Amino acid sequence: MTAGRRLTPYLLIAIPATFLLAFFVIPSVVLLSMSVVETEDTIPTGNLTLDNYGLLLSTRLYLNAIKRSFIVGVASGAIVVLLAYPLAYFLVRTTSRWKNLLIALSLAPLLASVIVRTYGWWVVLNREGAINVALRSLGIIDQPLVMLPSTLAIIIGLAHALLPYGVLTIMASLNGLNPSLERAAMSLGAGRLRTFLAVTLPLSAPGIAGGFLLTFAIAMSAYATPAILGGPATEVMATMIRRFMLELLEWSLGSAMGAILLASCMALLLLTSALGNRRSAS
Amino acid sequence: MTRKAISRRGILRATTGALAAPYVIPALAADTLVVNGYGAEFQEFMMRTTIEPFEKKFGVKVTYDNTGMASQNYAKIRASRGAPGFDVAAELTPAEVILGQKEKLLEEITEAQVPNLKYVWAKSRTIIPPYGVVHGYQYLSLLWNKNRLERPESWANYWQPGAAYGDKIKGHLVAFEPANLLAVYALIMAAKLKGGGVENMQPAWDLLAAQKPWIGMSLLASDAAAPYFENDQVWLAPFWSARAGYYVGRNYPVAFTIPKEGTIGLANCACVPIGAANKKLAFEFINFRLEPDIQRAFHQAYRTSPGRPDLGDWPPEYAATQITTEAKLASVEFPDSAFIGSKRSEWTRKWQEVMSG
């Protein structure tokens, strides 16, 4: 084996590793170091302190934003999985000659900006929006329903925006499933439902977990949708970070909130990975 | 089909070009100025009344960067250690100028660099340190929908809307977030209504808590409220006089007023970051902005008040709503921006607590 060939795998790893180092590791280190710097009138003093974390974790306002981010992440992930699974199942199993077109259509929302899609929801849900106008013109309500800003609106907007990610992940899992296993179950007398519950669903669990994890992580750190469909009473970590960094110039607090967000997503990844390993071992 | 090979010489040439780029770009920048300011209608007036005449007079090219509010643009200056990519921060507020002085991120500006500095209002030199130039003023006003409401005589009309207008105004009030200085000023007026002030903001929080059920939407930027005023969705809000005047001029169903308790003024400041690529032209631009003709053209177009007191003969309809004399300037309050800056985080947190409670 020549030296060049021996080096090739390292070179191939070096490119993404350098990218990760430059655009993830170094910024994360800067973020973490900034989060433990004391500030005076928004100007960093250079002294080290954990007060920023103390303030964020002891103030109800910030704790609520952290909790709300988790709720938004979990709820969006669950809705996406629930909606994406049947769609992915249909797309994988259909023998229609339009299959490719249907797959393209189901992923088409990705072609539109998330801002545009979110403003679509704003148009539907706002005080003078489509739902209120329809309900009022039908005489069902006198006063408009207040649907914005709300955590529910954020969850709806994110679930809609992230649905294609769930479909893609679950489709990949279902595509890798050996159909003869299902046929075997049915030939042994299991009905369609039993086959699905005992064979298909457990075997596609990694896709479900992957879809949930992906949408959870994106939803939890999403900024645009909570900023458009939320308000001061529905702040999440991402909107708080922006407020700290760009509006209040409180970079240490913003960095500490960023570190909490990063740690939360990492913790979930590690937990899922650990559960996956345990499942593989058993 | 011919196949084009990537030669070593080609790679070398491309690499040399890439490495040389940072040295070539400043060389090109000698006759290019990057000015950062607001977007929307502000940009339109700025281009027409100031930037185009500047380009013509000096034979240079101005690139206009319309991103960000004042605090966001200062964040860019801080993040880049004074080299944010623009040469003139054309629209900062006193709070950012004070921060810029403390953090040594803005150039000191003297009459040697900006000769027209000698003509600015004496008050301007007390509002900000000499690291910026006040090129104009505006003030906090109350903007209301003429078709829906009677003229608000007091700040209490906004802070206690039920008492002033009854149930009809429920859901038609706009609250601005304290990241926008106009929200901070409106809160100060609320505190004053009940005997408080910048030293005692508790009355403002009490009024905000009581006002909350009446608020239809809370917004960050004032221009975001424009479509809702236009389509009748919101009826009353604190607003900067300049933008309010613009909407009146555009025949929106609105009018603006200074309530009987008075108002707070905002000094619009221009600064030069320490790492600006073209400082000489940046100072020239700030000086040009204070020229009488440019002042007249811009401030009449955008409905802001001039940055110098020696420009007489204003049209009566303009003078009626603007700070054009020393007496008018004296009637407007300018709270200590350094103190407000030191309290802003705490007040924002309190505002969020009240709004989310």
C-alpha cells in the first residue's frame, strides 16, 4: 500500500473535521467562554462568573422560556411523527405510477421559505385572519378568537414546516424494511393490523426515533416561527438569545442561554444514542 | 470533447488571487463609502436627499446597508471589534454612542474632521459624548386612528385605555418591546403619570399590567405597525414623530399628537466605527449631512427636526410639528441616556415578566 493510499482516509476525514472545527467547535468554545464572563452595563469585564447561569436558572421568566422550548420541541416532534408516518408508509408502499410525483409533492413545502410558510399561518390565525373571519361570518362567534400569539400556534407552524423532514426520515427506514418479514407474519395468520403492530412498526422504530429527534432539535432551536407566531408571553430560548445578543447587548446572558440550548440538544442526542445502543444490545 | 485539466499554475494563480483579495479591496474602497441606516421609507428619503447629492458632489459611490436597528448595528460593531463592514453608522441612538465611547469602538469626532459640528444645537453636545454627531431629532408622540378614536389628550389615554375609550378599544392597542427605545420612553411617561420617573418605574409596571388585556399586539419595530394602522386593526400606539408624520402624509387614517404631559426627544446620531475602511470619506459624509440644503431636504422629507438651529424660514406646517427653535427644544425632555442604558436590561426583564405573567 502506498503512502498516498494510506493517507486518503485521513484526508477525507480532515475536510469535514476542519469544517466542523471551524464552524461548530470553535464557535461553541467562544460561546461557552463568553457565558462565564461577567458584564457591567452590558460591557464584558473579563472576570469569570457563573452568575449568568444562576440568573437564567433562577428567574421564572427565563425558566419558562426554557420549559416552553422543550414543550415546543416535544410537541412538534410528536405531531410530525404522527402525521409523517402514515404519509411515508403510503409513499413507500404505493405502486401508483405517480409515486415519484407524490413523493416530490409531499416534500415540496421544503422549496418555500419557512418565513413564507409561517406567515401563511399568521394570515390564517390572526385576529382578523381567515378562521376568525369565517367563524364570524357564519355567526358562530361575536368576538374574534385570540389564537396569536400562542405556544399552540408556534407548535402548529413548526409541525407544518418540519413535516417533510419526518417523512424523509421515516421513508428511509421503511424502505430498508424487508417486505418478506411482513409476508411471513401474514402467512402465519397475522392480520394486517397485527402485522403492522408486531413487525412493521417495531422495525421502523429507528426511523420514528430519527424523525422525532431531528424535528425536536430543529423545533427546539427554531427562531423564525416562534418570532412570528409567538409574542412576549410565549418566548422560547432562541428568541431570548436574539433578544440578549442583538437588542440588549447582554452577550454573556445570551451565550449562557445558548449553552443551555446546546447542552439540552446534546443531552437528548446522547440519551437517544444510549437507548439505541441498549436496544441493539438486547 | 476537450477536457480541461486543472493545472498547478492555475491553482497557484487562484490561491494568490484569494490571498491578495483583502489588500485589493481596501484599495478599491478609497472612492466607496458604506453607510448603514434604516430601511423602508427612511432609505428612500436618505437616498434621494442625501446620498445621491453626496455621490454627485464627491464623485464617489455610496453603498447603503439598510439592515438592523440601532442596537443591532452596534452589536455588529462590537462583534467585529469596530470593523463592521460599514464606514458610517448613520442612525445610532445616544445609548450606543455612550457604549461606543466606553468600549473604544467609535472614532472621536471633532470640528477638524466635521467642520459643520460648530453649527449643531448646543444641547446636542450634552446629550452624547464627542464620539458621534446629532444630525436630527424626533420625539415620542401618540399616534391614533382618527376614524375610531377621539384625540388622546393625555398619556393616560394610552396607558388606561378603558377609562378613556371604553371597551371598543380592547385589542386595538399596540405595545412596543423595550428593545425599541420608544417603548422605554413610553414607559417613562407612564411612570410620570403616577408620580414616578426613571428613578421609580413601579407605577409604569402597574399601568402596564393593567393595560395588558387591552393590547392587540406587541411589536419590535415601529414600521411593523404601519399595515395594521392602515387596515384599521390597531388604533392607538406610542410612535416616533417622524414615522407618524410620514403616515399622516401618506393619508393613512391617523394623526399624531404630543399629550399634555409633554414628551421625550430622541437624538439621531451618526458615528464612525474605529475600524472603518474609509474614515476620511465617512467624516466628509457626516459633515455633508449637516449642510443647510441637505438638512432642509432630508428633514422636511422624513419629517424629523433639524440638527442645527440656524436654519430659519421653515414652512409653517413643518415648523408646527417640529423642533425648530431653542424654546421648542427646551420643552422636550432628554433623559440621561447613560442611566437608561444601565437600566435597560432590568426594565426589559420586568416588561417581559409583566407581559408573560
